[in-house]
Amino acid sequence: MGGINEVRLEPIVGREHLVRELFWSTLTIGEPLKFELNCAKQYENLSLDWYLSSGAAACAIAMIGDKPVGYCLVCTDHESFERSQKRLFVRLMLACVATLLTLRMNAKSRRFYWYRLKDSFTIMTTRKDLPRDVTLHAHLNVHHSHHDGSVSLKLRSHADWVCHQSGARGYFGEMNAVGGKRIVSLRRVGGAVVANSKNHTFSWLTGQDIHRLTLVRRLEQLETLETKTEQKAA
């Protein structure tokens, strides 16, 4: 297994196909879907297109040798992102409706999109719990074979760097956890959990009680923590 010194971050420009492949191979909390998803291309576009085009400069992919093991998708332009998402969401919904009306959508795809729709409304509610001065967001995804922290630390550092370079005070992200087991560990890495909601889609896919944790990471708090650590070490 690769250690942190073997993990290197690369721009995603020119490696978009690797991001797409990793997205599908890890869609169900590190594992691929176990059924054929109808309207999969439209769903992929909704999930990735903005980051791979307008937001590509702020994103990175983690590599060990020639193997992609994770990626960090960062959004520094909330308004552009929202415009793109609304357009891509409509395209996905139209594709789903057309597939439903022509009786081509399989039962598991119907349940998948129903739960995703429920989750979308939940996310809209939890967004209200975010501090008003935090609009930048980051999405980290790591292959299940590298959940030892070596890859996630590199990706988190990249998100911190992008946040610092953009002049933002902090950023938010969402992570999935079985129940609330990861809350303490998330606080230890310098973040505050501001919302905890059920992830209906992943709970259905895994057969477990999966929660979506919304995490805010503020750079000034990290700088204070680093200063205290340095003072103790001196």
C-alpha cells in the first residue's frame, strides 16, 4: 500500500477520464453500484461536469504510479456552480421522465433516483446551517483500498491550499458515516460538524444507517491550532 510520500497530486486537466472512472468505481461509499443505472451519463454530468470544466483549475487527482486513487473537487465560484447544476439537473430529470414514460427504467434505478431526490431536499435544508461567510466547498473521494489516511491527507491539504489562495475564510464539505461514528474523528482533523442528516440513497444501497455529515473547516482555526502545536514543541 502506498504511503503519503508515494502519493502525488496532479491537475485533472487531461485526466478527466480517470476522475470519471474513479467516480463510478467508488459511487457506493468506495464500491461500485451493483446494478445498471438508467440515465447514468446525465447523472455523471450532474455530479462532475462543472468541476471538470469551469472549476478544473482548482481540482486535483491523487496518483500512485499510474493508478488514480482519489480526487479533490473544489468549487470557488458558487454562482457559476449553481447555474450549471440547475441546467444539468433539468437535463437529468427530463431524461428520467422520458425513460419512465417509455417503460425503460428498471426498478432499482427508480428507487435510486427517488432517494437521491429526497436527499436533494435534505441537502437544501442543511445548507441553511452553514455560516454565511463560507461558500467555498470541497468534495474528496478516495478509493477504498487507500483508506489509511495517506491519500485523504494530501487531498485535504490541497483543499486547504485552494481555500487560502482564493482568500476564503474556510470551506465546507460532506462526508458519509455509519450512524455518528466519524464525528469525533472529523473534529480531530480540524473541522466542525454543523449538520447531521440521514443519507437515504446510501442507506438503501448499503443496508446500513448512513448519515451525511456537513463539515466546516476554517483556516484561521487551523492556523491557531498549528501555532499552539509549535509552541508546545518549542
